[in-house]
Amino acid sequence: MTAQEMFEELGFRKNTSICYGKDHIVYEKAIGNEEDDCGFDIFTVEFKDKIFTYHNTWNSAIKTNVAILRAINKQFEEWGWLDD
């Protein structure tokens, strides 16, 4: 399974609305809904320059699990970033 497939299985989608380079990808996942008292948030995983950021629009702590870490690791592996 590719990193993109792993992210999609977790509910993320690859952001294609902005032109990123071949080594610059952003995956996004919408959380919540407008009817929810907690509001709406977007989780973002961005890969660029051999690093990644994982954040949300509220800039609060994000719970994570092994599945998301495996997807992140897979993206690093596919680009050969683990070899450095």
C-alpha cells in the first residue's frame, strides 16, 4: 500500500488545489461539522524538505495513533528520506 492510500484510508485527502513540488505534499482531513458544538477543524500533514508537520487549524494538541505514524513513515520511505 502506498503512503497516499494509507492516508486516504485514514480519511485524509491529498490537497491538489495548490501546486506543490514532487517532494512537497499536503494531506488534509476535516474533523467535526457545523452542527457540532465543537465546530469544524482540519488536520494537516505536510511533507517538505525532509521534514513533516502535523497540525490543526486550532493549533491545539492532536491525538495520534500508530496508523498515522505508519503512513508518515511510509511517505518518508517512498521518498528515500529514511536513508539520510
